Amino acid sequence: MSNSLDPAVRRRANKAVAVYGGLRLLLFVALTVAIQALAAAIGAPVPLIMSALLALIVAFPLSMVIFSRQRVAAVEALATWRAQRDERKRWIREELERR
């Protein structure tokens, strides 16, 4: 059994989560800007906080649909990293029990 963690697995997991999180953040910002622009275009000013809250409500389910491939990649990368960490912990426990 290997007792070392593969740093590439952690980097992949971090990158996948950062990409998915960044895309969700960009969607949120774009929706906020679009709501503000639409409100200004029709002459009905909406407070920024209200636009942001509406964008947040819309962005959550929309991001799950639009960015499903990135979400799945992030979940799989995290699962791989978690399995590696669990295996390492199991190995450490076994080594300690032998002493």
C-alpha cells in the first residue's frame, strides 16, 4: 500500500471546484447586471440589493443546469481526493495498530 498522497489529485480537485465556483459567481454577477439594466431600461429603478437577491435565487438552479458538466467534474474530483485521503488515514491507523 502506498502511504503518500498524490498532489495532482488535490490540484485537480481544487481546480475543478474553483472553475465551477467561478462560473457560478460570473453567472450571479451577469444576472445582477442584467436585472439592473432591465430595470433601468423600463424606468423602474430597483435597489441593487434586490437585484442581487433575485439574481441569487435565479442563479442557483440555473447554474445546476447550465454548468452540470463542471459540477459533475468537481464532485468526481473531490470524491477521488476524499477516497485517497480515507485510504491514507486507514493506512496510518493500521500502522499505528501494529505498534
